[in-house]
Amino acid sequence: MNVENDAKVYFIGIAVSMLLLVCSVTRKGLYKLKDALYSSGVSVGFTTVCLMLSVYGLLQHFGFVPSRHYAFPITGTYENPAGFAAMQAALFPFALTLCLNKERNRLIYWFAGLTTIACALTSVLSASRAGVLAICAVAAVVFTLKTKVLSIFKTHKWLWILLVTAVAIVTILLYRVKSASVNGRMFVWRVCWDMIKERPLLGYGIGGIEKHYMDAQAAYFSMHPDSPYVMLADNVTHPFNEYIKLTVNYGFAGLVIALYVLILTVKRLFKSSENVKVIGLAVTASVFVMCQFSYPFHYAAVWFISAMAIVPAFFNNSKDNKEWVTPKYLRISLPILFSLLLAIVLHMMYLDMKWAEMSKRSLAGQTERMLP
């Protein structure tokens, strides 16, 4: 596991657990939480975070702040550009939506516009092709839903030819930028397909990639000793595709369930209010694209941002403004449930901290002193 990412998981888990615990105790706490999720403050907050990350990335690019990877100038606060690109792509919909919202005041408009440009620029400078594609997907969704661009394409059908041509050119250019990297990922997918064929229904279970990929790769090279992919062989812990990883671990059964949840989520988003629909669909498109070429769900913040964008769609967002009062039995049972959740997160964090301390002392030559 990634130690830095684990820490972020725990802090997010603690914050969410405490928030739900406090809101579930009061009579109207959960209703007020729902209103908070619909407020513009959420978009402004995420846009602010996006701008901060963009500025940090630009400082890294121009050498004012050191990068955290020797081969990439921009990594943000992560160990490589994948985490930075995943965060920027997930936050980009909030900034772009604010920028296109004509009801906002001029200050927020310019703030959102600056953030949109900075986010897109740093995504390109980070050299993350998945991030660039995700940004393009977000722009396509937001402009389709917030402007009349679709009607323009319907009127001038020749624009579709230009669009398809542009997409083809961009795809070829992105491939040529790092063709060896693309070929390496395609080889990983080829080996994963062999694994899927072995256990297609239920997969290998949790950690299937980590436990069995190297054996599958060795089996492939034993059958193809002259394969040109020999030079691309590596110790792989993630196939750079969340859908393939899901299928390897949980089979086609897990993939079908995930697709069902995705379709259900998209349907709920289309039935939601305009702001929730636009942001939710844009974030979904962003993560969907990133999942095809990277590992966005490796980062806890992406889970959190996705939840904040999608969860409001599952509340009753009708025009009925009647306040919902939490029933008494829920004000008793939910605090107990969230208290248990908080205790579990704290206990897991404590165990990881102890393990990290043991590992640190072991590397310092104190292995025998750590034994019982």
C-alpha cells in the first residue's frame, strides 16, 4: 500500500465519520447536510483546491518547488503525475461549471476562469495523456449541457467531420509521444486477459493482480520466448485500467455489477437539478476516462470528490421544500453506526502507524529488538 495515500484515506475517513456522526444526532442535521451538498460553496471550495494544485504544479514546472519524481517535472503532492492528473481531472468540472454560470458575480467568474485555464495548462504540462483526455471529456460534457454547442453541430453537420478528424489526430499524437509506454500497457492488458480467461466468472479475489500477475507473465514468456515484449516485462501491481483490474479480481460478475451501478448513477444524475446533473456527469466522465488508462481509485481524494459530486443525485431533490426531520430511531441507531465506523478507522490507522514504526526500526537495524 502507498503510505502517503493511506494517511489521506484515514484523515478523510475520520472527517466524514465525524461529520455524519454530528449530523445524525440532531433532528434536522441530515437535511442540512443535504442542503450543504447542493450549495455553491462546495463548487467554490473544490475550485479553490484546484487552483492551489495548479499553482503548485506550475511552481514545480518552473523549478521553484522540487518535483517528487526524478523523471517528471510536475507531480503535485503525489509520487508521480498520475495522482496529480487524477485530482485535476476530478476537480476541473467544478471550475469549468462555475466559469460558465452566468448568474455568478464577476469576481467568481474571473476566479473560476483563471482556475480553468491553470488546471488545463498544468494537466498538459504534467505529460499525463490520461489526464488530458479526461479534461477533454469534461469539457465535452459541460459544454454540451451548459451551452448550445450541440444545436450548432446539428445545424452544421460538417463540424462532426472536423471533430472526428481532430480526435483521430490527437489520439495518434498522444500515442507517438510515449509509444513505448502505450505498448507496455497493452502488453499488461494482454497478460491480464489470459488471467481473466482462467477465472472469468468470479476472478482471483482481493489482490488478484498483485498475487498472480507475475506468474501469468512468466507463463506468457514461457510460451512466447521470442516475444518483443520481453524488454517491457516488469513487476506490475496495477494494469493501468480499473475495469481490467476489477475483472481480474472479481470476474465478469464484478464488472457487470459495477456497470449496473454506473448506469444507475448516470440515470439518477440525468433526473437531478441542472447543477447536480452537470457536475455529476462531468466528474463521472472524467473518472470514467481516467479509469481506462490509469488508476484514479488508488487515490482517496478522488473517491471523496466523486462522492461529493454524485451523492446529491440520490437525495430527493424535488421542488418540495419541506424539511425532513430525522426519525428518533435513526437518531439513536445512526450515531452508533457512525461511532463504530469512526472507531474502526482510528483502529486501522493505529495499526498502520505501529507497522510503519516497526518497519522503520527494522530498516535501522533494530529487527531483534522489535521481536516479542
